[in-house]
Amino acid sequence: MRFVLDASVALAWFLDRPTVPYADRVRELLLDGCRAVVPTLWQLEMANGFIVAERRGVLTHSDTLEALQNLDLVVAQAIENSQEFVSMRRALHAGLKFGLTAYDAVYLETAIGQDLPIATLDRQLKAAASKAGVEVLS
């Protein structure tokens, strides 16, 4: 099975203590052989999440380096970059239509374009996915 992975879920693996059960289930799916598809901006969102976590004292720099090593393993084994380009126009349209940020609109458009379910912890993205007819991974 393949699905679109929102950064909110992947960041939860490293930032939430304890990790929310939904994020644990998604991680288990990846460990069991499922594949996650991510838009190009996913790497930037992940980096930003780690930067913010360090600034807020949630992670130390050594914690971040360890998290990146673990994330590299997951990426190598179970995460693929989407080859679908989501234009600024498509992101703008979806963002306005569904009340999303442009970033979340890219995840939604990636799921729509590849006819894949989406894994997210973001309530607005979940609601938008439901309205758009995109399955939210449960």
C-alpha cells in the first residue's frame, strides 16, 4: 500500500512524548512494507520542524542529529519523493477552496493527483481531504 505522508505525522515520531497512537500506527505500516509518498516540500517542513523544536528546547542539537539519522533510514526504506509537480496555481486553488495553507494544499493535491490516501495529524487537512474525496489513513 502507498499513501501520502504529511510532515505532521513524521515529526510526531521525534517530537511528541509520548508519541500519539496514530503516528505509531503509520510508522508500523511503513515498517511492515507500506510506502509513503511525499511532495518535495516535505524535507523542508521536516527541517523546519527540527529547527523550531531546537529553538524551543524540545530537542537538543544532538537529539536532532540522532533523529535525522533515524529519519534517513526510514526515508531510504519506505519514503519516496513524489514525481508529480503541484503548481503554484493548483496549490492556490486548493488552499482557497478548502481553507488550507499552500503547504497543506500541496499534500492534498499530491494525494488527489496520485489517487492515494493521506496520513496526517492536521485537523484542517483531514477535513479538506474528506471534502475532496481523499481517504484519510486510519
